[in-house]
Amino acid sequence: MIDFFSYGLMVLGVIFWFWGTLPLLGHRSVLFKLHSLSVADTLGSMSIVAGLLLKIPGEWPLLVLAIICLAIWNTVLGYVLAYCSSTGGEDA
């Protein structure tokens, strides 16, 4: 049963990754595309790592650290890229 949930979380993570890339094909603003991509990437990556956490419970300290780092760094990187794209790469 744990394997079912583990693989389910991993598949859900890959679905989030593909779902986040779909807005890149549209004609919306760069900031909207960046936001949808960063949110979907963060959720997808965290879902895959949570699936690995269920699959390999002996490595829980490293996997929990990976989830925390994903939550922090993906969010920070999204804000930095949005700031740089909104200012045109110039120092404000």
C-alpha cells in the first residue's frame, strides 16, 4: 500500500511539472508565466521528494531537508527572476 502512495505522489509530481509548462505556450505576460511555472515546479518537486520519503524511509533527514530547501529556494528564485524581469535587469 505504501508503494502505491509513493508512486502516486511521484506521478502527481510529474503531472505538476507538465501542468506548469503549459502556460509557457500562451500569450500572457512573462510574470504570469514565471509564477505558474515556479509554483508548479515547487509543488511537483516536493511531491516527488515526498514520494521518495515514503519509498526510502531510512533517508528521511536528507529528504526532509530537500523538501525544506525546495520550498525556500524555488520561492526565492522565483521572486529574484520576477524582480529582474520587471526592472529590465537594471539596478533600481
